Amino acid sequence: MTGQAFRAGGSFLIGAIPPGEVFTPEDFREEHRMAIDTTEDFVRNEVQPYLERLEHKDFDLTRQLMRQAGQVGLLGAAIEEGNGGSELGEIASLLIDEHLAGAASFGVTMNDHIGIGSLPLIFFGTEAQKRQYLPYLAAGEKIGAYALTEPKAGTDALSIEAKATLSPDGKHYILNGTKQFVTNGGLADIIFTYAKVDGDKFTAFLVEKDIDGVSAGPEEKKMGIRGTSTTSLVFEDVKVPIQNVLFDVGKGHVVAFSVLDLARLRLGAGCLGMAKLSLESSVRHSKERVQFGKPICQFGLIQQKIAEMAIRTYIAESMVYRTGGDIEDTLANMNQGASDTRLRTTEQISRYAIECSINKVYCSEMVGYVADEGVQICGGYGYIEDYLVERVYRDCRIYRIFEGTNEINRLVIVRWLMGKAKRKELALHSAVEKVKDELPGIRPVSSGMDNTPLGYQSQLLERARMVFAYAFGAAAGKYGEALAEEQEVCSALADMAIEIYAMESGLLRALKSIECFGEGGAATKINMVRVYTNDAMVRITGWARQILAAVEKGDILHTQLEILERLSHFIPANVIEVRRKIADRIIEAERFIC
């Protein structure tokens, strides 16, 4: 797709890459635009007229709409053509996820089905398993669900208590256990679940809902996504045919975590769609609402909110499709002749596990911010159910919990970075030493250092990398391998890494747009990057100060803080003025635009 040389996950922390090596929304091809149009048409014509019924759990209608979605090809973008799908790739799947946002709870039902409710089979099923089940999933004739969480095992997935015992005749596994908070639990025909064989072999199973011993609990009454089915699932002496083991006995963790990696990215796309809806609704209200003799969109504090909502949406969009492009490329170029393509698949997905977790954390917190500001712009109206922002505010809260809490994902980011550094897959320790070597010549970032478009922001990004390396080096020097157990320090390091990936993704997209459309055509992107890099540098420096204060004290800390000041000092941009320009563009368009 981009002709890139494949990079190790986390390499954005080490050095710059050319803008041409990242995929951006400006690179969407005809099949991508068709995926957008098909999804938007389906949501507008088939789903939105019935949102009220769907939000009140009309599951007969939900099933009917799932079959209709299958008929227009929306359920099979990731499924091979030979098994009923369209095999459009990861970018198309992300676009479908994003543009289902207008379908509210039904969009969650559908996204769960095409994501974690199908991916275990797509990536880890045998050819026989795929032929038997995928055509029904692609057609919407059967609905998929993913059942991992248990009453006593949430983010600590490997501590599940469900167990499976081989039957005396060797033909079945007898499955017993309870799963909790299963999205599509009351609707599902096909369940991907996990249990321990022989007490310790974490194993994935495909279970048909209608076999004896499988039962769903009552529907949960939830804060948001109220139209989705969320139940417990109970397995009592369920006879699962041995051919319904996914991958191999004892390798269920490979299935679970590979699927979750991709699901985290897909979740980011869904959050992006919700943010765009909230921004659009808020802007329109701000133009219609008149106070003190003029529309409230003309007031500076409202413009500040609108601009920041748009900036964070731009950054999220840049991140999601950059990561999606990387994953699509690496899967497309995978050696299909490998002895086991399932192992190769998990290797390629895990290459970008860091970036998938970054997208999950950033996008779920981004949409939380955008939805909150949307309610604030709408004032009392935003608190009323008739207004879209009220529903988005409730619905989006779960995304900081779905697919591993944001706290767990922050720890995952740092543990992956430490592991890659230890295995020499990521030159992180070399980056730490490089910063130490360059310290004597470090001077404050100046606009005169690089006069190319966004050259100053590129310099800030490089300094952000240096600040991260310096803080990481200090923390690793203090704690060694035990750093992984220092959760507060790890969280600050993860936040720094997230911001650096966000800065770079927005910057590279803007630079690529400048190359294609000139500075005039990329003006809004340039302004968004100017504001974001300015503010992100302040946040990154703050986290670095926290880390240094946690690992040292006294004269050593004083010296380290002086070094940090040299690394991070910069002349701030006039972000008030730039935000006003961004707000003017968004208000005029009445939607997200860049």
C-alpha cells in the first residue's frame, strides 16, 4: 500500500520516517470510498428510521438488519471471497467501523460481530472450520460473540476458571464455566470462548449456541449502548466437538490476544466516528443558539472548544488509518507459504501491538473529551435525550473499559517496549545513550533551526523523543526489570509514548498533504499540527518531571531537571489565534474537515 520497509512496532520512538511511508485518509482508494458509501447508505436508510426500536432491544429487528447488512457486503470485509466475504482489507474494515457510528447501539452489535465475533475464526480457524461457519457470519445468518470475561477474571484474562475436560471417548471437550458481560450474548449463534484444559492449558473454542448446556442470563441494564445485548453465558457440561478447538490446545492466549490487538484498533475507528458525529451536532447547535445578541459560535470560549474537538479528532483519524495501513501491508505481504500461516498471522499482528493499544487509549479518551465538550456547548439541551450528544456521552464511556481497560493498555504499551528493547528488536537503549552523548550540544528549539513547512514542529517532535528516552533511561536505571511493576511510572511513560505517536501521525499526514496539495491545500492540517505539538510538548514534559521526581531526589534530581529543561525548552505558539482559525473553518463547514 505504501511501499514501506516494515518497521518494528514502537519505532516511532527512535527516529523520523518519510511522510510517504504512512497511509493517510487522503490515500483512500475506490474500494474504500465504496465501503464508506455503502455503510452510510445502510445506516441512513435501514437503521436510523428505527433507532428508537433498536435502543429498546427489538432483537427481531436487529437480526433482520444483520441479514440486510450481510446482503450488502458489510459483514464480510475481512473474510475471504471463497467463504462468502469480499476480502477488502483492514482499511475497509476500519471505515465500516467508523461510519457505523450513526447506527448507535446497532453499530456496536454489528462491529462486535465483524470484529471479535468473527476474527478468531478468520485468523485461526482451519479451512474446514472456515468453510463451515464463515459464510453464515458473512451473510448475517448467524451472529458471533466473544466470551472471555468471567465474574472473577476481567483484564487478568489468564486467570479464567472455565474448564474443559476431554470426554472418555476422545470426541468432545466437556465445557463448564460462566462468562460475563458478553456483547451479543443473547443474540449469538456462534460463541468464541476460552477455558483451561487439564487445569492449565488456556484454549480457545468455537461453541454453537443451540447445543445442550449453553444458556444466556438476563439482559443487563446499562448506562449506554442500551440497545445491545449484554448477558452472561453459562456452560454446563457442554459437549464441544474436538474439531471445534481453535488453533491448538494450550494456545488460546495466542488467539485471544491477537484478536484483542486488532479489536483495539477497530475500537479506535468506532470512537472516531462517534467524535465526528458529536462535533457536527455541537457545531450546528452553536450556530443556531443565540445569546447576548449573536450565535454562541462567535464567542471565543466556544470556538476554543470546537477547535480542540476538531484537532483531537484529526489526530485520532491520522493515527487509526496510519496503523491500519501498517497492519494491512504486513498481512498482505505475509509469507503465505509458511508452515503455519496462523502463527505468521499472530506474529504480524503483534508487530503493531503497541500501536493498537495506543489507538485504543487515545481514541477512547478523545471521544470522551469530545462528547463531554459537546454536551457543554449544547448546555441544558445536551442533557436531554432528544439531543444526539446526550446519547454519545453515555455510549462512549464503555470504550475506556472495552478490550482491556485503558490502565491495562498503558501497562501493555510499556511492557511491550521493554520486551522489544531487551530482545534488541527496538533500539531504545541506544536512543537513551544517544541522548546522553548529545546533551553537551543541546540548545533550545528555535524557529530558525528549520524554515521548511512544519520544520519547527518536526524539531519539537524530535525533542519529545529525546525527552522520552531520557525519562525512560532514568526509570530503567532505577528499577531495571522491576520497572514493569511500577505502575504509576509506567503509566506516565505510556502517556508520553501515546503523545509522541499522536504528534508524529498528525505531522506526517500534514507533511504528506503539503507534498500533494501545497501549503494552501494543507492549511487546516498545518494549523492543527501547530497547536497539537505545542500542547503535547507541555504534557510530555510534565510526565517526564513526574518520572524524574519518582526515581531521584536531592542534587541528582536537581541536575536531571536542569537537563530536562534544556531538552524541552521551546518558544510556544500563539495557540489562541491558531485555534480561532481552525474553529472558523469547522463552523463554516458545519462538520469535521481538515
